[in-house]
Amino acid sequence: MLRPDRTHADFQAAKTRLAPSPTGSLHLGNARTFLVNWALARQQGWSILLRIEDLDTPRVKPGALQETIDLLTWLGMDWDEGPIVQSDDLEPYRRAMQTLADAGTVYQCELTRSQIEAAASAPQEGTHETRFPPELRPTRRDRRFAREDTNWRFVCPRGDVEFDDLFRGNVRVNPSREVGDFVVWTRRGQPSYQLAVVVDDARQSVNRIVRGDDLLGSTGRQLLLARALGLTIEPVYLHLPLVRGSDGRRLAKRHGDTRLTSYRQAGVAPERIIGLVAAWCGVLARPAPMSSEEFRSALQVDTIPREDIIFTQEDDRWLKHRN
């Protein structure tokens, strides 16, 4: 079991991040995660950084960055720092890669186009990740990060990675068994999602991370990377159950148009979005209009249902005043 002694983030100035990716419009599931993150931060006195994670270059939609900021503001959220845009400065990721290369924990490896695209994005439920077995590692590794136009993988150690989650309690994952040697740099000349968030959270002093539980596996990979980079402060995590469609699958286009832009254009008030999220979080017994400040004051982690949330047509009709 891989759990070396680390300094806990409880003793550091608490800081979280809202980290949307401008690859498309935010939907109701995103709104729920961001609102919970924001409300907890304001309750607990955490500072908030707005970070735009735009390294998934081919999928970044024109105008999506400003639209994302506008939607967060429309829902009543604010932040203390940012927006910081990942693609503005790649040098911190290059330095991290050199550190990993010096230690012999990364190596060059050719990938298919689909593997490169998957590596650049945050893994999502339903995305098939082919395990890369340790038997395919090269016997010799370049100790210099001299090439950025090729792909690099991390030497994933065997064993469980254990961490404490504010919502789920003790969690164990096994990246070696689940994905094997995962990608940390792509031949597009950019870091993968896994490396970028580790580097950014460390250099931006982010130590409170609230996100969906589809990223539990990623947390294990990110902890391994942080330890390989010699980082001694490990964040405190809170992984929320997902919002799903009536078919039980992760909320997506197949469940209809749940984009916040569409609801706003249809005249739906932000208070109705927040009211639906409040019902999903156990703040209200049933949806009712609520301001962001009211949600912030009323939210309690203990009231959030332990099971996934199901978005229904009744929810959609309520948002649009059709019931």
C-alpha cells in the first residue's frame, strides 16, 4: 500500500479552485459541483482561485472561456484570484517533466491519436482507458526531458494508493492495476491533464479539492505524481456523487440540452438552477428558487445524498416553469 508520511493540508492556509475547462458549455452537473465547491469555501473561509484548464487544445471552443466566466458569475459565484489560464505558461510543466526524467520515473512512448486526445482531457466515466502493462516499458530511459514532440509515460508503481476523503471516508485505488503507466506529456507539446493539475495545485497553493467521484481514480494517479515530484503537502479531497440521466449514465447530450446557456437563453432565472441544486444536495425537500447566498448559508455536507443524483424530465419542466 503506497501511503508514505506526508504533511496534511489541514495546517496550511486553506485554498480551493474552480477549474472549468472551456471545451463546451457548462451543464447542470457542472453547476452542482461548482456551487457546492464555492459554498463550502465561503462557509469555511477557504480562498478561491479561478483556473481555466484549457490544455485540451483541439476541443476548446471559441468564446467558451468568457462564457464560462459569465455563467459562474450569473449563478452568483465569486473568487479571490484569477482567472489564471493554464496555456499562458507551459514552463512549470516542463520543469516538472525534467524532475521526473532526472529520477527515471518517465519515459518516451509512441501513442495513437485517440490515446493522445484522451490523455489531454480529464478522464470521465464511460471513457475506456486501455491499461499499459509494465512489461512494455523500455529497458533504457532518457534522463533528459529533451523532446516535447513525443509522448511520455509515468512509471506507475504497484500497490494501492490510500487517501481520506471528506465525503467518502477512506479510499483506496490502484492505478497500476487500473491504467498502468499513464501519460504525462503528449506529442502536441503539452502536459496531460494528470500532470498539469498536480503542478498547478502545488504552485498555486491549492489544498482543498472538490470534484465528482468519477475522478477518484485520477486522484490516485495525481498523488503518485505529487510524491514523485517531491511535494510534501497533500490536498484534502471531497468527491461528490455524479448527476446522471434517467438511464443511469453520466449526464451528457444524450439526456437532452442541460446546458446552462440554453436555460439562461430560455429565460430561466439562476435562482431556479440553484434551487434545483439545493434539492439535489438535501438543502430543500423539493426544488424552490434560492439565491447563491441562501444556498451558501444552508448547505451542509452531511445532507448531501450518498447516492448519485438522477436528472429527470420533471426537473427540466420545473426549471422552465412547466409544472
